Amino acid sequence: MPDRSPLAALVTRIERAFVPPHLRGDVVTARTAGLVVGFSLLPILFVPLLAALEWLVFPPEIATNAVWLVLASAPVCAAVPFVLRATGSTAVAGNLMVGYGFFLFAVFGYYAGGVQSPPAFWNVLVPMAALALVGRRGAAFWLAAVLVEAFAVAWLQGHGLRLGNYVLPERRALYGFGSTSCLAVLIVLAGLVYERTKNATIGHLAACNAELARARDAADRASRAKSDFLAVLTHEIRTPMTAILGFTDLLREEWSESGVEGRNLVTLATIQRSGRELLDMVNDLLDLSKLEAGKLELERIPYAPAELVSEVLEPLHAVAARKGLALELALQAPLPDVAHGDPVRLRQVVLSLVTNALDYTERGRVAVSLGVSPGPRGECLDLCVRDTGIGIAPERLASLFEPAFRSSTSSPGERVGLGLAMARRLTELMDGTIEADSELGTGSAFRVRVPVGNEIAAVHPSPPTGGERSAPAGNGEELRVRALVVDDGVDNQRLISHVLHRAGAEVDTADDGRDALERVAAAAARGRPYDVVLMDLQMPEMDGYTAAAQLRARGFTRPILALTAHAAAGMRERALAAGCDDFATKPVDRAELVERIRRLCPEPH
């Protein structure tokens, strides 16, 4: 426990007055600074005792000088804390204090007869004080100074130098006793100040640590509040975006099948593209929040690098064609067929870099190259995205990978975005590197290196033909299942029901978890139970977690697919723990949704 005595409280107040804040950062520095203050003020208490002793043992003409010298030490020592506050250096203030003590004891040794006098032995205090105030090196220096002074005086005395011993003969016993007593008192006072200063410093540091802990807790609460806010915000944006993108996609498909052409399809394509850009920004914002909070976890699964990059570029060829640009992919042999890492995050990086290049290139081409090269911990994928766009000013390269927000000084073509910031954070999270070089009016090049893992399969020099893709909704084998769509949003109910109807499913809807429990029970009582339940997680009355848990408790054993616009960390695990079999975030791709249900219900009842 920190010392609560009045002396410790006094030392604490003195420390706060004279010790600069930057010296209070750790126990050793703060304690040393406290000792400098304490040891410099200690002689002020000792001055009357020493002055009285000097007045008693010296002749009047010598005693006057000795007493004035002792009295002068008080303001000099009192000035040391101000030196500490002015310089902010314990070494400067500590050496000043030790040096003045060395001078004072050397002078008294001269008055009392040299190295044989009692004050000369007080010099042992000089290196001891230096050890406490300025460390081992300082103690070694002052020990050397004391020894040199002692040997020098002894040598001079041996070669004819006569130092006056001004102590009155009848007072020499008193001087010896008084000197020894003063030395003992000084050591006791020094030890007391040392101990009290230590306790006061520890107590002060404990208070500082408690304040830091409170500040850290407040920062953690603020970070959690920000993450929770972003999670709620993304949920509220994703929910309507599901309906917007879903119905736009349905309209495009139906109009294309019915032969509608021209401006109407272009308008729908614009709505869909803008909606996906907004959704991408929302996803990036949420991922950036997870990265800052340290909650974004990576997978380590096998993937095909060349196929991944080809799939990212496939929908972007149309974007490049509309701008009259060439979008090229060059695969440099040898290239691993299989790498191990997080393909979803790598896909985000590639997509961010290529879309950024397309955004800022008006003519020419965007060239993507992919290869492999040795790295410090194994082989690495080398991805380069080079464009012939407007280029980047040298002064902007330093902040290129920071989140970009439009301001009054933004150029007309400068976009708001998080893509490059996300690309850098994700690359670093994958133990990779990303760098850029550019020249105004010529173009830019972004280079990414990402480890491919220790397990590498055979290599191939030729471009991939493209991976297998799930069939569009409504094509292929008919989805013969009875499904219950549970969602409190009418628009999302209609959209998901329409998608499943087109795929061949029989669909009912429920507005919340309680309604779902009743409909599942009623269907089972009629002898026509549902094959799958699509369960929204965020609903009034009864949420999806509770509904899923109660369905399992009532004996429902068929698949439950969680569908939510809430993409906060831990929701998948929470949904699976509640009894769901699978988890997907909205807006979900129609083909992917149908394929998930087909996997969950291979043999519908």
C-alpha cells in the first residue's frame, strides 16, 4: 500500500510542483526525479545543526567563513528543484547536487586538516548520493573524483603542503563526536527521504496508472460504441438495399427475356451499379471498423490465385469497354494452381485496385499481371495493377492509402472512398506488402505481395478457363422444397419469395419469430412440414435467435438458414449456436441463395 503519512504527502506535493510531467512516465524515472528533489531539500533541514557545530569548534575569524559557507548551501540546494523543472533532466539536476556536496565537503576537509579530518570521510556520501541520483555511471565518476582529490591532497601533504587545522585543540573531541553524529543524522534523514520518496512516487504512479486505466476503458467503450453504431447503420442500409438490388435484378432479367431494349435497361443497369457501389462502401466501412478494433479474422483455405483474379476481372470488362479501355491480364509462369490463405480478402484487394485504376483512367489500358517470387518466409504472389490514367501527385502518395473524404479542397475528379485504405489494411493483415508509384499524366502502378502459404501444388503457365459457377435462379434442376421465409420487412419477403418461386419452391411467409413458431407448428400438424426455414435475425416481438432456439427445443430438425443484413463480428457463431445450419448476409445473390437451399435440402420431404 502507498504510504499515507504527512511526510509522504508533502513529498508528493513537492514532486508535483517540481518534477516535469514527462519524467513521471515510469517508476524508475519518477523515483529518480523525486529523489533529486528530496535530496536537494534535505540539507536545508541539516543546515542549523552543521552551522552550530562549525561555530563551536572553529576560531571566531574562521567560524564566520565556515558558517556563511554552510548557510549559503541552503539556497543553492533549494535551487536544484527549479533546475530540474527548467531542464527536465534528472542527470543535470542530480549532478549539480552531488557536485555541490563534493565541493562543500572538500572545503571543510581543508579547514579541518586534510584527509585525516572527520569531514574528509564525509566524501563517502558523495558517490552514495550519486548512485541514487544519477545512476551507476555517475556514481563511478564521483567515486573517481573523490579518490583523486583524496590522493592528491595526501600526496601534497606528504611533499610539504601544510593544510591548516583550524579546529580549536580543546574542541577536537567535540568536533569528532559532532561530525560523526551529524554524519549519522544525515544518513538517517537521507534514508528516510529515500523511503518516503519511493512510497510517495509509487502512490503517485498508482494514481496515474488508475487514471490511464480509466482512460483506456473509456476509449474501449467508445470503440465498442462506434463498432455497434456502424453495425446498426450497415444493417439499416443493407435491408432496403436487398430489395433495391434484388428487384432491379429481377426487372432486368424479365425485361431482357421479354425483348425490352434501349434506355430502360440502361437505367436499370445504372441503378444496380450505383446500388452495388453504395453497398461496397458500406461493407468497406464495416470491415475498416473491424480492422481498427482488431476483430477481423482471416481464413486459411486453399484457393486458385489465377482463377480468383480472372473472376474479379470478368464483370469489370464491361466497365472497361464502356470507357473504351483495354483490361488485360497477364499470368507469369510458373504460377501455383493452389495457394493457401483468405481468398475473400485477397479478392477485395484486387477489386479495390482494379476499380480504382478504371475510375482514374480515361484512355489507354489497365494491365493486371500475376506471378510468384521467393519471399523472406516462402513464396509470395506478386500482383501488379498498372494503368495509363491521370497519375498521382507526389505530395499525395504519402496519404494515398488513407481513407479519402471529399473536402472543399478536393479536386473535381477526386472520389470519396475507402477502397485503397482497405486494400492496405487487408494486405498487411495477410502479412503482405503494398506500394504504389505514379507520374502525373502518365499513369500509376500498384504492387502487392502476399504469401501463398507453405503448401504449393503444381504450376501452370496458361490462363484459367474460369471456375464453375452456380446456375442462375430458376435454371437447372427445379427446387422442390416447402420453404418458410421469416422477415419483418414486406419488401424482402416479396423478393425472397419471388426468387424461390421462380426456382420451383413452395413458399410461405412469417412476419416475426413468434409468427414463425405458429406456422411451423401448424404445417407439422397438417402433415406438410416445411423443408427449410429462412430466418431473419433482427425482428421485433421475437428475434431470429430466439425463434431458432425454440424451434429446436420443440423438435424441429430440418434446416434453418439465417439471413440477416447485420454483419457484425460474432453473429454467425451466435446464429449457429442458436440452432441455425447456415448463415448468409443480405443482399444475397439469387443463384447463391438457391444453391445454399439445394445443399441444405438434398432430399426434400
